[in-house]
Amino acid sequence: MVNNFFMWFIIFWVFVLLFFMSVGGFFMFRKFLKVLPKEDGKSKLDWQNHYVDNSRHLWTEDSKAFLDQLVSPVPSAFRDIAKHSIAARIGQVALEANANEVTREHCIEGYILATPRRDYRSLTSFLEKEQIDYSAYKHLLN
């Protein structure tokens, strides 16, 4: 009886540990793919850091507060990473527009462009709940 229970206990924990290692491996592999250099010699993370660093002087207190509002629905464990990637995309939009500062319009456009397609439904519901007008950027959601 005790040996049988102990055997099932060990088998249960083997599957639990395999599951957790698989999930962790999946996220580590995704991170590894972001670090691999592309055709231009820079990785996705290199480009994100480039846009964040080069647009740092364009951010105002209002745009920083708006960015914090935009990333508020992201779970706190992932919020810093999401904020960095969204800020990079917003910085890219502002730099490509040769703007003097990051505006709310740059933030909305960069937020939409940085969000994966699978999350567009939650993105639009969040923007509508916060009463943020994104009508000028609906073409980006298609």
C-alpha cells in the first residue's frame, strides 16, 4: 500500500516537473530567438535598445505617464518587458516621423504596432474602456 502510493507520488512529480521545464524551455527558446542576429547583423533586442536609447530625449512626462497607462493591463510580472518593447516601438514611430517629442498619437500608433495580432481584441476593449480615441489608427488593426 505505502509502496504503491509512493510510486504514484513520484510519477506525479515527474510529470509536474516535466511540464514546468517544458514551459520554461519554451520561453527561454523565444528569448533566444530574439537575440539571434537578423540579416542586418542586429537582433530584435538590439533594435529595441537602439530605439529606446535614441528616443529617450523625446519623452515628456505626459508621454511617460500615458505609456504607464497603456501598459497597465499587462500582468505586473511582464510589465517591464512589455513597457520596454512598446517604448521601443513608440520611439521608432517618433524617430521616423522626425518628431520633436513623443506625443499621445505616437504612443497610440506605437502601442498598436507593438501589440501582437492575437491581442487586438483586448487592446481595443482597453482603449475603449479608457476612452482613448484610436479611430485614426483602425487601419493598423486589419
